[in-house]
Amino acid sequence: MGNWQLEKYDQPQALTKEVLKELRHGRTAGLSRRQLIRRSLGAGVGLWFLEVLGGTLGFLWPNLAGGFGSKVILGDLDTVAASPANTDATLRDGAPSYFPEARTFVQLIDPNRGFQPGESIDGDGEAVNVRAMYQRCPHLGCKPNFCLTNYWFECPCHGSRYDRIGTKILELGPAPRGLDRFSVSVDGSGVLTVDTAKLTLGPLPVALGQPGIIPARSPGSCI
Ligand code: FES
């Protein structure tokens, strides 16, 4: 027999029916297309769920943490007076305290009296002798400063002026109303709590010289 009749050992063999069937139904190495699709869908749903969870926690977090957007306990009169907005004057001088965590200025309605137990849902504060004002100017949202020259709030952006308890002076600046107010309560121990989830819009401006405005202490200003 000559060599021409021998088959080489590494020559490809023809695929028989059985071999083709085995290839078609046998397990493939790595991921099949179906597995890949299933896993991709699973990963997508998982990511969506994490996003929803993160968003929900982000939305609720201020309420859970006791920060802005929830009730903030500020303390008794001495504690509140120890956080003055201006270092040279305190609540008893008629100047506000400031609490960045509640984004609020706190002011005694009558500086000669302390907090009175009770609550003021609409933030007017007359009944408890304390008012908590949102730090945001109702015009375009800048933060007014308390000016120790005239004892008024003055907005540095467009010059709106408010008296010491947040009433807008009609002629001075473009803001459409007084500073907005948070709900407040004072418990039997004289501890003040501000509910920063409950905001009441400030009242309409009052013209200079009309009742309802606490006059400036001097004609000067800080801006
Ligand atoms: Fe305060 Fe414009 S933002 S006056």
C-alpha cells in the first residue's frame, strides 16, 4: 500500500449528523446570548431600584436628621440669645439670633420680655413673643443682613428693607412682601422649637410712617 492512501492525522474530519446535533444542543463555553440578556436586564432593574432608594432617602433625609425641612429645637432664651446674627447685639437688644441649620433669623417681638409658652402656627409669634423668619428675601432669594445702624434687615442684592421683625418697608426695594415666617412653639420649660416644614408667607409691605412698621433707629444704613 502506498502513502497516498493514508489520511493525515490532523486533517479536518467531515461533520456528521451526530456531531452537528451535539454542537447545537451542547453547552457553550462562557455566557449564552440568553444568559447575557437576562443578566443585563437584572443589572438594569437593580440600578433603577438603587436610584429610587437613593432619591427617596435624599428626599426624606432632612426630616430624618432633624435639619432644615423638619422641626429644629433651638433651646431656651439664653441658648438662643447666644447665637446672635451680629456679634455686637443680642435678642435683648432687639437684634436677631441666627441659626443656619434652620435657615432662620429669630427675633423677640418685645425685647423686654422672654419667650412665652404656647405656639404660633402661622409664625406671627405674638402669642409666644418670638418670631422665626426665613432667611430668604421674598424678591429673588438673597439673604438679608441685619444692620445695627438702623436695626432693620437690608437685602444686599436689590436693597429691600424690612423692620426688625421682618415687615417690608413699601418704598424701599422691590420685594413684594415681608420676610416669610416659620411655625414656632415654646414648651413649659421655655424651649423654642421652629418647624421649618411649616412656612407662612410674609404680610404685604407697609408704607413708611404707617402703623405696623418699627421705625429705624437712625437714618443711616449698611448698604
Ligand atoms: Fe432681595 Fe432682590 S433679592 S431685594
